[in-house]
Amino acid sequence: MLFDIRPKTRLKDLFDREREINELKQSIELGEPLIIIYGVRRVGKTSLLRACLNEFGYPYVLIDVREVFEEHSYITKNHLYEQMARFFTSNLEFFEKLGFRIKDLLKHIKVFHLSNIGIEVDLSVNVSITSILRTFNDWAKKHSTRFIIAFDEAQYLRFSGATRYDGIFAWAYDNLENLTIIITGSEIGVLRDFLKLDNPKAPLYGRYVREIILNKFTTEQSREFLKKGFNELGINIHDHEIDEVINKLDGIPGWLTLYGYYRGIQKLDHKKALNKVFETGSKLVIEELEKIIAPSKQRYLAILEAITHGATRWTQIKTYIEYRTKTRIADKNFTNLLKKLVKYGIIEKQEDQYKITDPLIIHAIKTIVSQPT
């Protein structure tokens, strides 16, 4: 069902992502060692990843790095092992259907303990990440297949202390011919900085990386998505209402899906459903935004407020921020603030103009600014 608000797990539930599906499949079949999937928040990266891995027929493990960070505020290898154990435990039947006895694989990794309730982590055992990746690779080679390890929202791996994941990925790239690493990230600039793909002194520099970009829906894709979703539910929606949804939600699949859920599943009328998307979505956006802008909240808010008021060029935004904060700001410092917002996917630069990437961020900015200080 297109309006299921949970991440999709079947290819037939993905809408108009054939190009991305085919590119991901081709990359894996070619044995490419490192794949990165980019896209702004709620564009459907996790759905694409889960649906493809569920149906491509390869053994895999999926780690939600953001979940680990939200739970612990930092990331250790044992946190990742616990995610692996939970994933394997909940997917034992899936692997059996593929013809893979994952329990046989895990017997060779001392940190995993097989119990009556599933797979558990023995925290008293010290096992390196590279040794686990090597075991995955050797097992896949023995079974004439590939093993895929996927890190969803991988930019949070930067909170792993001294562990150099870019170095680990480069080592796996060079040495593990039956292993593919897939990385997703919504904070595109942050992820690229973390991996140091453009740094000549970094481990991954110069290596070929398959990069797949997930874009927002176009106006026509958004219209087709909404109409197909409502057709699935046997509901007829007026064109002018669909046009308003497209205009206000700017082709972001997550928000279009949420509108379809409120309208088609919860049976709210058009206006209430759209207002509910902004009300619910803004709370999520504000929570995410507050963490990013906290180091210089007043200036970041002024930048975003400027853009919402139509100031889109460097000079216009700088003039607004100095007026709003009543302080001068050095050109270099101001440029760094803009660059950080771009890296985190809050704004994007198109030619010489800056634009906020998500209409609900605009709504969230208005909410934050209106709150008493």
C-alpha cells in the first residue's frame, strides 16, 4: 500500500523508483564493493534499501546507525554488534527461505552467542569489526554469493571515537571480494566529509564508489503517486486538492504519504489532513533542526528566516542576518554557517541562490521564531 507510513519492504510498494532499483541491483551484481545512496530526509532511502535487500536474494545485515546514536549518544562496535544480533534474530526465517543458515555463519564469530531466543552478543569477547567482515566475506565466497552489510544514515558513525570507518571501508574494498557495503545518508555533505571522499590523504580517495541519488518527486510523479494511492483505497480526490498538496509538500514522498494516510486511512477531510501533516511533521523537523542549529541558534535561525522571506542570495541573507541579530558577522564566518546548513541538507544551493529543502522546515522556522525566548 503506497500510503503505509512505515518504510516499505517490498519492491511493488515502491513508486517510480525503477531507475534507482536497477542501478542498485546492477551495482551489486557487478560486485562493486561500496555503494552510497544519497537523498534528503523522508525521500525514501530506507524504503528503497529495505525493499531491494529483501527481494534481491542476497544474505545481508542492515544497521540503523541513527537509532544507535539516538539511544546511546555515541557509537561503539558493541552497539553495532547488538544491532546485527537483533537483525539476524528477527530475520532467521527470511534467511532460511533464501537457503542460508545464518546460525552456521554466526558460529564462527565468537562475539555472537546462539541461544533459545535467538542471537545474543557476548560483551566479554573482544572481536574486531574487520574480522567480522572477513567472516561474512569468507562465508559468502563459500556459498558463491555476495554478503551485503548496509549502514542506514551512516554519517552518525562519526560519533565512534577513534574508530576510522573510512579506513575500515577502504580495507574491505581492497580485500573482501565477496562483500558489498551500502551506505545511506540524508546529511549529504556531512556524510561525504566523514568518508573524506575528496581528501587525497584519506583511505577512500581515488576509489570508484557507486553513488545513487534519490530525488524528490516531480510535480507529475507526485500527482501520479497520490492518485494511485487513493485508487488503491477506492477514494476519489478532487484535482484541486491534489494540486494544493503538491504545491505545499514539494514532492517529498514521506510527507505525501503522510497526507495520504490521514486522508485515506484516518478519513480526515482535505484541509484537516494537510494541516495534520504540517502539525505532526513540524514537530519532527523542529526536533531534528534544534540539534543542528544549537551551536549558533540565533544566527542559524536568522539565515533560515531570511530565506523564508525571500532573501536567497549570499549578500541578501548576510544583510538580513546582521539586521536581525544587530551584530556584524565576518564574511568567512557567515559563509561557514551557510555551508554547514547545506551539508546537513537543511538548505541547498542552486547556482547562486539558496533554497530550503523541505517546506515543513519553513513551517518549523516560523514556529520556532514565534516562540517566546
